[in-house]
Amino acid sequence: MWTFGKKLDLPTADAAIEGRPEPMPVPAAHTVLGTPLTGPFPDGHEVAYVGMGCFWGAERFFWKLPGVWTTAVGYQGGHTPNPTYEETCTGRTGHTEAVLVVYDPAVLSYERLLKTFWENHDPTQGMRQGNDVGTQYRSAVYTTSDEQLAVARASREAYQEALTRAGRGTISTEIVPAGPFYYAEGYHQQYLDKNPNGYCNHGFNGVSCPIGLDVPAQVDVAPPQG
């Protein structure tokens, strides 16, 4: 299926771009938090992965949450090892643009993290997010434990009820155990810190999620641009 010149169905492993064995080099430190982007991560911390459209704006929501140790952007959910941005945008890697979040569960609950995820994009749009069309913009939660998987699925059910009451559509978010996360090119990391007026189509979608209510829902970020 193609829309506006964009491929909207996922490739099989046999049809995916071949990729490469070498990982993408990334900066040594997060430009906001000052922490490493790659592991090993501190003992007692957990890793979460989400996809919610263009990863530039998505990452900024999470580095602002209390309890987050580091964030990074990359490609996940597909077949091609260590893809480039250009390859991912063809729709032939199977990946979506994803955000890695390393957080301290003693400070930030996974439910609260998911509340930020659900409320700041439209999870009903399938292979797109607003004017961004393509498989790399699909909504996704990739879990790292059985507990995360159960919590994510329960949060989807709770948020679907809220969306239905608000007259919205059906959630299309993919929720599955995490496969490999491939870091994106260095210029994508913390893009909106380096380019404060850069493109961002994220923001509160108008429907509150009834989970993670121990912390205020909104994160202080600049209004979306573009």
C-alpha cells in the first residue's frame, strides 16, 4: 500500500534492506543530561522504548521527566541491522522511529512514563502521525519485561476507554517485547536541544490518560513548531 508516495505496509525480513554489522557512532554524552547514551546503565534503572512519530519531538518529552537518567533516539521494530535514517524513511527496513528512555523506577513509574507517551501523540493514526506519513511514524511500545508488557497492555485498554468517551478512534499502537534498538545518527540525538526552533508536531492531544496520576500530566516543553 502506498499513500502520498509513502509505503504503508511493513516489509518481510527477506524483502528488507540488508543493513550493516557496524553500529552507528553516537555522541559520548547527552547534551541536556550529561549522561552516556549507551550502556551499561546504572544498577536499579530500567529501560523503556516508545515510538510516537518523529523522534525529535518525542525524545524531548522524556528527558524532562524527573527520574530519567538518559534518552536517545533510534530505529526499532523492523529487520534491517543498523539502518541509516534515509534507509528507514524508505519503509523498507520495517523500523519505526523510537526513543530509548533509561529511568529510575524509584522516582518515575512505568505507568507515568506511559501517560506521557499516550497523551502527547495520536495513537489512532496507523502508519502516520499528523502530516508525517510512513511506517517509520507508527505508534509503538516495545517492552523489556513481562511486567512492562502487562502494564503497557492495561494502559492501552484504559486509554482506549478514555478516547472512546471523547469520540476518538481505535488505538493502533503496536505493543510487543522489544527487539534490537539501533541508535540513530548523532545529529538526531537531542535534536531539539541543538535546534530549539526545529520541527516538532507533538503536544497534548486533548485526552488525559487515567494512569500514572501520582505526577502531573503535563511536561513543560515549547509549543509545537510546524
